[in-house]
Amino acid sequence: MGYILNLETATKNCSVSVSNNEEIIAIKEIATQGFAHAENLHVFIQDVLTQANLTFKDLNAIAVSQGPGSYTGLRIGVSAAKGLSYALNLPLISVDTLALLAHQLKITDGLIVPMLDARRMEVFMSVFDSTYNQVKDISAEIIDENSFSDIYQTLHLIGDGALKCKEFLNTSKFIYHDTILYPSANEMAKISYKKYVSQQFEDVAYFEPYYLKDFVLTTSSK
């Protein structure tokens, strides 16, 4: 039996779950326009433990979404995960954010393209087949009408980054799933448990989020 606390804060969705082996037994999440992760995360952690009738002493591991995604969101989630892992002497597991997003969609043909908004016409993206094997590495891409011209299969686009692609990518090979916007801790159970069983753990002292791009500080025009 493996109780794992799963934290997903890479986007506007602050999502926390507890899983037992591969099964989610409690989850709480909220997606807001502004980032309220700092206020919500630790409250959600306590809430899901209460729902599951567990305490911190019952946990076997901490799992966290590693990115790419929002600099602020990732920093908050990874800091919390590392703090809990160290304080409770539990292994730390990292999970690819785009893989989490891809797992929300089930297809029988074509490819899944999870996209997270990276401002302007840029997205963080990858490509997965119908069994969630990654067939294209994670990258930051500027989307235009020539994007994916070398792929002839049906492409299923998901995530908040996909919404801004409709103007350019509008042929029949592109299928948009507008209800799937953000990754969630709901999909973390199978991935985190698989890593737990195979002991694919991170070094708590040195683990950092996968930002993909350097953080750029911008100032308000007001």
C-alpha cells in the first residue's frame, strides 16, 4: 500500500490529491484567473488528508508536477513538496506537467498535443501517442500556420495554450478539445505510483522545477 500526496500547481489550477496505489481517494482543486496557490495549497493539503481520513504520518511519498508551466506556480508547488518531503523524511517524486495534461484525453487514433500558454503566440508543448508515449520532446514553440506541417496524422490539441492556435491551425487534421485546459492532480496517481514502485526519486536538496524558459520580470505599463 502506498499513500502519495500529489501536488499540481504549474498553471492557474491549484490541485491536490491523495492516492492509494493507483487510485485517487481524495482531491481538491480550483482554477482562478489570478494565482492564489500560496493561499490555497496548504489548506487543500490538509483538506484532502481529512477527506481521506489520513495524517501526514500515513503518507509514503510526496509527488509534484515538475513543469513546464508558470514560474510562480511551479516555485510554490515544488517548495511545498520539498519542505514536506524533508520534514517527513519521505521520498520526492516529480511528474511531467504536459504528460499529466495528456492523460486527460483518451483517443484511439492520432496524436495528443498538450499545450500550455507561454504568453503571446508561444506555448510549452509536447506530443504523445494514444498510449501516452512521448513522441516529441518538450519545447517552447511560437505557433504559426506552418506549425506541425511535417506531421500528417490527426492532432488532438488540449490545454489553455491550444485556444490561441485556432486562428492559424484550422485544417481538418486539428481537433480541439476546449474543455481540457489545465493539468490536474487527478491524473497523477498512476504516474506517481509507478515511479514510487520503481524508486524513481528526486534528490530533495537539489531538485528544481523544469521552467524550460528563464524567468523574465515585466513591469506594469500603468
